[in-house]
Amino acid sequence: MKYVSTRGLRDLGGFSDVLLMGLAPDGGLAMPERLPTLSPDDLEGLRGLDYADLAYAVMHPYIDDIPEADLRAMLRATYHPDVFHSADITPLTPLGNSGLFLLELSNGPSLAFKDIAMQFLGQVFEYVLERRNEELNILGATSGDTGSAAEYAMLGKARINVFMLSPHGRMSAFQQAQMFSLHEPNIFNIAVQGVFDDCQDLVKEINADTGFKARHAIGAVNSINWARVLAQAVYYFKAYFALKLPAGQQVDFSVPSGNFGNVFAGYLAKRMGLPIGQLVVASNENDVLHEFFSTGVYHVRRAAQVAQTSSPSMDIGKASNFERYLYLISGADGAQTGVWWAEVGGGRPVDLRGMAHWDEVRASGFVGGRSSHADRLETIRRTDERFGRLVDPHTADGLLVGERYARAGVPMVCLETALPAKFEDTVKEAVGRTPPRPERFEGIEELPRHFTVMENNAVPLKAWIAQKLGQALQATP
Ligand SMILES: *Cc1c(COP(=O)(O)O)cnc(C)c1O
């Protein structure tokens, strides 16, 4: 499979090339040059596969530069009950007989759905780097979920170091404890004296220093990584088979969305032939996506206009994976996508009303909705009352909007994107009690913390990274 850029550049290479690439040289995102599809018969043939075998079936057409036995071994190691604490990996739970279902994606090491793709990334990075005799130093910024998923996926991995910037004192107590309690020679936690945007700006500034970047093999694991999107498509298939529907019957999904990576993976599954009807994009107060799907106008918010909400992992004003969606809607027209994204980059609205592209959007099954803090609390409380089930604030947004679009006789699968233990304060505000946490995280706040506080300045930060890498090099025999 060859990969191309959403802005039109061709021949980006194969899967392993785009895995390590970040943005394409023309600033676009990597996409496969075609989307392999499964016939209804092919689909029936996948029924009954366990998660790792299903992952192979869904993913291998996009990964033809890794031998079958090696890819299967990596998927088996990734999607293992010991990692995800469930034989099903992503169990599907009906909520009473409401027609709503919870797809549990958050039983992995960091208690958020990002583990599902990130754990695979840890395996495949190590594999590809070994074959190429290369190293990768991941530099990232996190407000909580991405950082812990990345660190838990990369810990102990050969040829990989992680430098993770987070805003000093601003993550939840649980999130801080989750990251800072790690004590591994290849994980470096840096608490920046500033806010999340400052952390992101530091990452951008360091990446703009191409000399430093090349000298120290600086890379990223952000949500635009194609391998993450691809790995996420698998659980849509898993949920469909768990429902045991008669062949061809449709299913709807509701997805708490921020950067549009998760729900785009659902669209990929749909384009591959999975009979998905609606893809419900659930937003919080930062409702750019909701606005687009209800009006046809995509108008991003600047960082300063992004509200801080109680579903913080969705506080995003510009959904980077949305470019992949526009590319497919345009009929894989890189020039058109480039024009649209230049408007987005300039802070101007992209208006599809009256264009044939808007009909494409309507036909693609996407619908949107938004939720407020009060809605979120009420949904957490009502879900507990109706179904005896505590959910996290992001999952609550998905349930609220999903139920609004639910159709008689069609299952509505709501994606559980984090466990309530990760967002204790909001859950407690809703139901008056602290959500249970998995035993392995009991007392985590009391463990020693390993992090370095640094000022919001790229110069000393670069020197520090270079020094740590020098030490690591000397320690390697
Ligand atoms: C990252 C995240 C989201 C948003 O997912 P996207 O792929 O960015 O749309 C939603 N909920 C939680 C808990 C997350 O960590």
C-alpha cells in the first residue's frame, strides 16, 4: 500500500515510512492511496475472530511492508488480556434494554481509549526502529490523557525515549500521579511553568529547529499518526460482531470527539464496508464540529477562544484529523483539500453550503450535537440511576448526544473514552460519591514523583534534552 498526502503530494512511501513521518512534506496528513473494502461475505468471514485476529484482518491491507508473522505477533502482544484487563479487550455492555450500548475502550494501562492505539504504536515503533537501526526521541505536550497513554506504551521500549511536557500543577491529581509515579530510564516528565498552550508552543518551537530535530531524532506520537487512526478502526468491527446482528443490519455509533481521530476511525470502518448508519459526533462547549455538521460551515476557534470545560480532553478548537475527512469528502482531491485547509489555517470559515461536497457530508452519516457542564452532570447522574453505571464526563457527552439520535430497532453504541476514576471531581459533583478506581491505582498519589520543573523557555529545555540523551548514550554499552 502506498501512502499519499491529503494536500496532494504522492509517494510518501509505505506504512513504516508514514509511521515515523509526522506531517507530510507538504504539510498534509498521510492517507492510503485507496481504501480496501470488504464485501458482505468477507465481513461474515470475520465474525467470531478474537481481537488480535480481527485487528490483523482489518489492518493488514494497509501494512504490506511488515511480514504477516511479525505483524500478527505484535498484534497478539498488544491486544492481550493482561494489558486490557478483559478477554474481549473492548467489551460491549448493553445499558438495560434502552437500545444503548457502552463500548468499553478504557480498561488499558492509562484508563482512556488512547491506550488501544498507543499500545500498538509502542510495539510497531520498536519493531521498525530495530529494522532500520534508528532511534526515536518522542517530544510531546499533554494536558493529561495523551501523555500517560504514550508513556505507558513506550516504557521499557528499546531505541525510544519520551520527553513529555505538561503544565506544572494543572493536571488532575490522578493524572499527575499516573505520569509522575513512573520511574523508567526512558521516560522524562517535564513540568513547564505555564499552561498547556505554552507546552504545545515549546514543542512547535523545538520542531522548527530542524538542526536540533535531526541531530536528536525528535519525533511525535500525536493524534494525526495514521497508525493510531487505523488501530482505532478495529473496535468498530469488534462492537458490530458483538451485537450479533443479522447480516446487513445497521448500527449507529456515538463518539465523544475532540481531534476527530476516534470518530474518523469509525468513518474508515464504514468506508471499508461495515454497515454503520449514523456516526454521532458529540462535542462539549467547544462545538466547532457540531456547528459544521448542523450548518455546513467549519469555523475553527483560536486557542484563546477554546473554553476550559469539565470534559477537558475535548477542549480543542481545531480538529487536526478533520482534514482527512475533508479529503475523502472531496473525492481524494488534494488541491481542494489544500485550499480548504489554508482557509482553516488563516482562521477563516470553510463554507460547503450549496456545494456538492455538502451533499457528500450529508450522505456520509455524520451528525453532531453538543453538551454543557449541566448536561454532563445530569447525564452522569441519570446513567447511574437508570442503569447502575458510572461514566466519565466525556462518555457522558457521547451518551447524551447519542440518545438524541437513537433510532428504533437500531443499536446505538456509545464509546466509553475514559473511566470515571480519571475525572473523580466531576463525577463526585454529579453523584455525590467518588468513583471506584482499579486496584492497581489505589494510593497512587502517595508514590514518589519523578519530574523536572522547567521554565517556559525552549533554550534551557533543548540543552536539558541534549544532556539527558548524551547520558543515555554513554550508559549504553
Ligand atoms: C482524546 C480523548 C477524546 C477525544 O478523542 P479524539 O480522537 O481527539 O476526537 C475524548 N475523550 C477522552 C477521554 C479522550 O482522552
